Amino acid sequence: MGEFMENSEEITLTVGPGGEEDTDPLLLPWDRFSAWLHCICVVGFDLELGQAVEKTSICYLSFPDSNSGCLGDTQFCFRFRQASGRKSSLGCFLDQFDRDAPVCLKRDQGHYYGYVYFRQVRDKSLKRGYFQKSLVLISKLPYVTFFHSLLKLVAPEYFEKQEPCLEAACNDIDRWPTPHPGKILVLPIMGTVMKVQGPPRRKWRADTVPSLPLCRCFHPVFFHIQMLWELVLLGEALVVMAPSPAESSDTVLALVSCISPLRYCSDFRPYFTIHDNEFKEYTTRTQAPPSVILGVTNPFFAKTLQHWPHIIRIGDMKQAGETVKQMKVKKLKNLKTLDSKPGVYSAYKPFLNKDEDIIKQLQKGVQQKRPSAAQNAILRRYFLELTQSFIIPLERYVASLMPLQKNISPWKSPPQLRPFLQEDFMKTLEKAGPQLTSPLKGDWMGLYRQFLRCPNFDGWFRNRRREMMKKLEALHLEAVCEEVSNDESRGPSPRGCLQLPWGIPDSTWILLERLPCSVRQVTLYPHYSRGCKAITHFSCNRL
């Protein structure tokens, strides 16, 4: 959000002739606020009570671990599960946005994001000797750059002026238009205006993912980026041990984004603490580590998560323009002390051969002092093309599961999709595999077999199957429309209604009653004269 600038319509609040804002009668007070944020939390540290918000883990996630030594202002983010049985606020207003947004920027259905602005400064008037407070934005939207930019405007003012400033900010946000894919949004906030643009509609582009500083995030493990891409693609259990929440959250988010436009379907926690509700679930040794990416800063995890198969240990992040020494992947048995050196600790053997070209290209950029934005763009494009080369054969095969349009009849129920057969798919790779678009050599077949067993494939295929079923339903309804319009012998009834014989299957009427997006202005009611059902105002927009 805010990084996607192209020719688009600008959206702002409309103003009536009297100077007052026009309001949507369907929107209640705070509905616009709820489209962007679930709530705003202020978390202060009390020497006697501890963190002030005690009922949830938000209080612990909003503060760096004591060993981090974060003086001044620090920004980071975390992610936590939504309580079971609870519905998020104002979901209906974001349904259209979810349909049109790229998968990596859709609303998170089962989790909330917490965007933190933490301030720690010396204050001799306090018993602890430090002022420590966090302003936290809780949202379903994964707009990391946007919300961090918003906090940079709101948080410093809040720390200076307290609650009145926060109340004014909330009122401003409640005046914002709801998110719109591909539209420029004019968002007033505390006397200034943020002009941002939503992501383009369902496009596979390098700029449809959060603009994280990839080169800086991957700098400590620069020579292993391709192996890390495989680990994330396959949903492997992965832990990032970092010196601060900012570096932890940036690295985890960079890992998740490296397989875009494919959505990472397992759990990931940019900042995870020992007080988290899932601490026991994720650290138990009685079963294999779950498919999750954890970002941690507490040295306690060096021992607690020592049994995890893949560990990234990073030191203080250097600037992307500094050189880095090549380090081999280290064995897990070497990770036994708290002062272990930065690097990747894993016994994983990559399926694909190492791509030396991208390493040389980025190293050359460092030597020539290429701007960090250009370096990030190169690395982002590399990940995008690698993921596309991997996904295109799957997309091509899944498209072949769609029934032919000539087999769609208005007198029969919609045909079913053919099943996904792993061996049939693997056979297609011989002539139409990733070798058509990627120069990389290696065991692509083994990589696909492993991928077909992981949560990322399951999530991707469920989404594609759902989209194809909706397409089938729309095509079936279109066939019904054409049958009605072409059958001139079946004229309208005395009431002016188009009549369809009883031969139309019940499944068709069920589909009509669902009113999918492709159908507009449909009214159904039973009309039993001469053994017919009737439809009035029936039209179908061709997809």
C-alpha cells in the first residue's frame, strides 16, 4: 500500500454543497475506521504491575525483550491468532477488496497483525529510570509499509500530546474511504494528507508485494537466498534468531514474501515471545516442529528450539552496500551456545543447483555502489521469476482440468472439475516444465513432489479450485441465459416473465439463488401455470 503508483482513479471523501461530508447511509459511526483497523492499543510498562494490558499476549508482543537494548524509537510488527468463534469487524465491506487484491495482500482471515511503535528513553523521574511505552495498531490488513508510515506520523505526536491527539487520529481514520484495489486514496491524518495507492487488481508483478528492504534483510545469509526460497516454498519449520524485534520481523516478512505471488499458507510469526499463547505448541519436543516461521530475540530460544531442522541466526544487520563474506551452511550440532556465529544452520540439501548469476549481479552492485532500491528491485524480480517458473506448469495443468465449454448444457447440472492426479501432472513436466522459463538445473521433479505434500500447495489448489468452480457456475448460468434468449418459441408469460421448462435441473435454481458476482438483477419466484418456473429481469454479464 503506497508503493503501487500507476495511472488510477483518485478516491477521496465527497463534499456536499454546504461544505459537509457526504456520508453513506449504510455506514455507521466507526465503520470506516473498522475497515482499516480493529483497534489501537497503548501499552505502558508499570514497574509494579508489569505491562499494562494483561489479558492478552499483545502486551508482551508490544515490547522488545529486555536483552534487545532498544533505546530511542523502534518499529516492528507481530502476528497472532484470532480467537475462535469471533468474527472480525466489518468484513462485508472488504469482500470486494479481497476478490480483486493480489493474494499476498488479501485480508488475513485467521490472524491479526500488530504494528508497533515503541519508545524507550531515559527518565530519572521514573523508578525504573526509563520511559517505556508502545503504540500498537491492530489490523487484518498486511500493509506493513503503510502502517509503519502511519505510525511515524501518529506516535510521536501521541507521546507528546497524549489522548487528545490519539482521539483526533481515530476521527480522521473514520473519515477515510475503504481500501480499493488500483485506486489512489487520499487519507487525511492529523493535519497532513497521505496519498497512497492500493495494489493493482490481481497482477503478477514485483511491486504487488510489500516493499521490504530485501537486500538488508537477507544480508547476513546472502549466499543462501535460493535455499531459503526452497525452504519457504516447501513450508519447512524455520526459526530466525535476531538481536531485535525490528530485525526479526523484517527478516520473517522478507522470507514470506520471497515466494510471491504464491501465498504462504502456513503460520508465521514476525516476532514471537515465550509468553505467546502458542509457545508450548511450537516448542514441544514430543512431535515434529510444525510448518511455521518464527522470529525470536530471546536467547532462551537458542536452547528451546535447538531441535528445529532449520535455523537462521543473524547479527546486527549491516547496510546493503557493505560486503559480506561467503559462509557455508552449518550443521545443527554446532548451534549449542548462545554466542553462535551468524549463519544458516541446517542439514537441508537443496533440490536446485545454486544460481551464481544472481550472487554475482548483486555483488557487482555492491562494488559499484548501486542504490539499495535498485538492489532490492533486482532481488525481488529474481524471486518473482523463480516462483513464476515454478507455478506456471501447475497453472497450466490445473487449467486443463476445466471441462470444455461445449460440455456445459443448460439442461444439465454444471459439470465437475477433473481431479488433480499427481502422476499425470508430473508427466507434463517433461515437455512443459520450468525448464521453458528458468535456466536453473537440478531436481525439479523432486521439488514438485515435495511441494505437492506441503500446506502451500493445499492452500493454492483450494483457492484455484474455488475460482474455477465459480467460473463453471457463471458459464452454466450464461448457457441458461442464451437458451432463454434463443428460444423464440417460448415467449413471455402474460405477466411478462420468461418461462423455463421443468427440464432445468434443481442445481441451476440453487446457483441462481446464490447470485454470484457475474449475475446482476436477478429475481426468482415460482410460477406454476403450464408447468413452468419463471424468471424476471434475468441477465448475465459475460466474464
